[in-house]
Amino acid sequence: MPSQNNSGRQYDKSHAITIVAMVAIAANRFVAYDGGYATAAGGVKDSQGISESAAAVNEAFQAVTRYSFPVEVSEAVAFGDYLKPAADGSGRAAVGTATVHCARALGAAAAGQLVEAQIVTHRNA
């Protein structure tokens, strides 16, 4: 899963935080400030980062919050696409827009695969 613009690197994590899971969390998913999966609902459901590992309810896990980390996609994405949390509440990435997004794809991937995502502040216009 090398990125298109930097072919030998998987990701470039520069910051992570600890979150307590309020639901069972899978690795490589957009996670929210409330310990669940991120959505486009805004507020505490905005994406805070991408989960590094899986966690059971009430377990602590790390979420990457700066630069990039692999995220599982719910649909095909292309290099440069804006990414947002999928509407199904799974925390997987879907194609976003310039006004609704929390990352940019640094490569291409098909549904169910991982893509390196450049993490940005969650926008909900």
C-alpha cells in the first residue's frame, strides 16, 4: 500500500492520542471525539483521527491525529480524493467533497482496502 506520491512509505505518523472506546473499534477507521466512529454529523462525532488498532468497549487505543495513516475505504478512491467517514457509521472512508472531508487520499484503493490518508481538520460545511 505505498502512497502514489511517496512510493516506499506506508504512512508518516507524527502525533497520536489515547482514546477510550465507547463501542468496539476496528483498526484503520476514522474515530470520533466521543470514543465511537466518526460521522459527518459534526460536534463530538467529527473525526479526531484514525485508529491504530482494534479496541473493545472501555479499552484504550491510540488514534493518529497528524499527517498520515492508513484508513480502510468503503468505496473506490483515487489519489487526491477528499475523504470523509462513510454514511454507514463504520468509520471507513468514503469519497468526500471540498466542503465535507477530514482527509485526502495519498494513493488509490478499492472498497475494503487500505489507503494512506493525509489527516486534516474535519470540515462540515
